[in-house]
Amino acid sequence: MATYHDRITPKQRALLESARLFFVASATPDLSPGAHGQGPLNLSPKGSVSLRVLDDHTVAYVDLPGSGNETARAAEAGGPITVMAMSTGAEDAAIVRLFGRARIEELPADQDPELEPHAILGRPRQLIVVEVESTATSCGYGVPVLSHEGERAKQQCGRRYKETP
């Protein structure tokens, strides 16, 4: 059973900051579909950037190009956002979910080097800042033990699965 909190706890923070992979789900308040026939909900994996915990109610990450920018569309419309990270090591299974609203910010000219994405993925698009309203931690026993082999090269980015119009 999950435990719920009104803020990011120290244990959640440790897991969030160590996660090599996290997921972001967003939607507009009216669940309107996006451009090009995207569905009303967007779910994106994030693995080449770090999730930074700024305080007990705020996280941020650098948004990279390569998708339809649906998270920004939902944020600008005032829709909800959920960020999920999980432990992938064998030592302790856990899943942390953050529930809140996001805002889009331009990247500062003197960007924090720790927020820099992997260089081969291209110039960052924007900063996604999530105001966390509540959190949940659950067991994570269904998540397999995973190891990190490295980052993908831009040339490996989905070409095999994309159909040519």
C-alpha cells in the first residue's frame, strides 16, 4: 500500500536524485488531444537528464527536443502533471510519484552544469519546473532490477520504429 505525503520527504529526495530514469505524465485540464492526433494524456520517459529536487515542494529538469512538446502544452493550459521515479538496483525496491502542476521556464544563460543534458542529444529546449502538491511512495516490487549501460547516441533515436510518410 502506498504512503502519501504533502511534501517530498528526505527518503524520496534520495531516490529521486539518484534515478537514472524517470517518467513524466501530463494532460490538459479538459483532456483535449494534442496536435497530430496525440492522445489526451502524454507519458514520456526521461533518461538523459537529471531530476533536481529544488526544495520540499519543487523539482525541475531540462527538457530536450525530440517530442511534440506535450508537457509544455499541458503545463501552459494548467493541467496536472505526475513525475514517477523508481529504484532499479537490487538492494531496495521503491516507486516515488510526485503530483502537481508544472510551469515552463527559459534556461538561464549561466545554466547550472549539472542540469546539462548529454551533449550528443542537442540543445535543451526549456526547463520544466514542477510545483509538487503531494507525493506517494509504493513498494516497487514489480520493477525489475536494471543496470545502466550508457546513454544513446542521437543516431539511435527511434529511426527503426518511425514510418516514413
